[in-house]
Amino acid sequence: MVDQVGKSPMQVLLSLLHSNGYVYEITTTGLNELENLFFIHPTSFDIWRAFPYVLIIDVTYKANHYNMPFLEVVGVTSTNKTFSITFAFMHNEKTINYTWVLNCLKLTLMNDLNIMGDIPKVFHPYIKNIRNVKPDGNCGFRALVVCLGLDEHEYYEYIRQQMREELQNRYHIYADIFVRDVNSLNHDLCFFGLPSPEEHWMKMPEAGVLIANKFGVIVHSLSMSDSFSIFPFWSGPEEIQHHRALTIALVNDENHYVMVELQGGYPMPTIMPYWNFRNISMSVAGWETMYRWRLELYTQLYRRESCFVDLGD
């Protein structure tokens, strides 16, 4: 109890959820107050994964100090016994709130809410889907393949080959752009096989630069240590008819990549410095102008994330 002195009720609650191994997720308002809170007890989590077939949802109203709707989801075992799956405090009884809770529940069944713990929280409200890939040393290439809507097992070598071609076709230009030795990067991309040794694992941000330029897409790389955006170098936003963004996240102690699908006006992480190299054209600089508000949104949310969340008085 001494550890809780000076903490707000919400800080205490989140601390208890974390220390007791709960799977939980939150969203906050623009005033940094709690909007939604989703949590599952570890035992309920195990039972839910064994019996994910029947859901019974109920909501109580004004039954707590904060007058927030309190949602409970109950499951049914193979012997017709009921068990509590999850609980959630919701800001409102609106479709968006119910959708958020059910999406969190869906991600736990996919074992992806745990992966979300390795993704910066500023992106959590915007995550629509997470796709895991085979952890064979080619996971970065596989995650990019999934982002492109292709089969990871058939096309991961194709992506590596496309990146190698992009590098070789503009070898001298990339030698001026990358801080890392371009010959070493080329060596990384020359390996084909299973499993891939660590020396040939995909390395960001260089891989993101090659993908953005080869396919004319925006690349977002997310991790707890550093998240960034990469825009195409050779074509401006007016020259590409359909803007497409590929998002991958580095998880599991930054040893594994997964595909992340973001939705809506999600915040775009800071632009990678490589994109601002000296040869960039005015038309290409238009990417930053076009998406400035979303880049600024990321900065605002990132700063807010360091602040504690409170329910108010």
C-alpha cells in the first residue's frame, strides 16, 4: 500500500492490472481522461481461448462512482457452465465503444493483444488488425508481403528480390543516402533460404526506404524504441494516384516483425531523416505537406502518452 501513496485511483488500478498479469487496454479523451478500459483476468484469458464460441454481453448503468457504463462479457464451456471473460468501463453506450471492446476481445483470441504491448499506445485506438507471420528469420519480408495483400509463404523471397533490384538499380544514389555501408546492405539481401541467419534479417530503416521507392508506398515502422514514417523518394503525392501505407511493428524484444493494419486518420510517426536527403525534389517534399496534420498529431499524442491517465474528480 505504501507504493500507492500519492497516486490517483486510475494509476493505482492500472498498476494493479499490470502487476497481477491482466490483459488490458485503455483509450483516453483529448483531456487525457479515461474513455474506455478493457481487462481480462489471466485465468479467464485461458478459458476464453479454449471456449471462444458463445458470448453473452450485458451492461450495467450508473453502478459505480464515475457513472460509466460497465460491460461484462460471459462465455459458455462445453459443459454449459458460464464463466466471466472480460469487463470494460465505457465512456458511452455507443456503437464505437462496443466495437472497441469487441475488437480488443478479438485480438486476444488471435493472441495479438499481447503483441500490442510492444506497439506504442498512441497507435492502439487505430489498430484494425494485426497479422503475425512465421518466425524464421524472414519475418520482416513476410510482414511486408502480408501488407501488400500477398501470401507470405509464396512471396517473401520475391520481396527480398525486389528490394535488391531497387538497391542495385540506384546503387550510387543509395550509397550517398544510407549511413550504413551499402555493400553490407546488398549482402543482407542476397540470402535466400530457410531459416535466415541473423546477419540476413531485414533491417530498418534501409528496408523501408527500398520498399517505399520500389512500390511507391508509404512505410510506417513501429517499435517501442523508435517509430518512423518513410515516403517515396522518386515520386510526389500528386504523381501517385492511390496512396497506400504499409505498417509493420517490431515486437518480442524487437526480434520479430508483424503486419499492422491502421485505420482512419491515424497519427503518422516522425519522418525518417533519410527521406530529407539533399537530392529530394519539390514535388516529393509535398508528402510532408499533405500529411503534416497527421505527423503533428503523432507528436501531440506521443507527448501526452507520458502523462498519467486520470478519471477526474
